[in-house]
Amino acid sequence: MMIDHNMTDNALLQLIGERLAALRLARNLTQRQVAEEAGLGLRTVQRLEQGAAATHLSGFIRVCRVLGLVEQLDTFIPEPPVSPMAQLQQQDRKRRRASGRKAATGASKKWSWGEPS
């Protein structure tokens, strides 16, 4: 089942729990092994896989770490794009207006037709 923005919170929690359980089983780990490696109680892992709403986010992150999913959290919660103003501030440069004037290129002599360039 695909995640849809119209899904209820409980449906999302249930789906996430089912996916965590499937990934755990694919890695041939028991709930107890995941709990021990994540530093959580067995009941916390069970509640995560059941989609229980009372589970803490830190427990979710720990289980994701054990299952090798931490890097994929970037897809789950993408980083917002940097605004152009923030980019300028990061570069520590002052904004400059375009003056419309061209910088002198060394030769001040005007070019005319018939002269070699």
C-alpha cells in the first residue's frame, strides 16, 4: 500500500509498523534482537510494529538505525531548500546592483568600421 496524504494518523502508524516488521523479518531478526540492539524494551518494539500511537519518536529512530534505515529518513523528511538570500548570507557577500556599465578592458580607443579587431 502506498502512503497517501488522505490516510488517517492511525492508518499511517499501522502501515509504518507493518513495514518495520517486514524489514525486520527480511533481516532475519527477532523483536527481542532489535530491542536489544536499539536499547529499547521488547514492548516498545512490539508497539511500534503494531502501530501503537503511544510510541516515542526516539524509539522509532533507534529501530530505524538497527534496520539500516536512518539514511532514508532524508526521503521521509526532506531538507527545505535554501533561499537565495540565505545563500548570499552564507557566502558573506554583500549584494550588488547591476550598474549597466561595462568595466574598462584596457583599450580606450573606439573601434570603427574597416579597422582590424
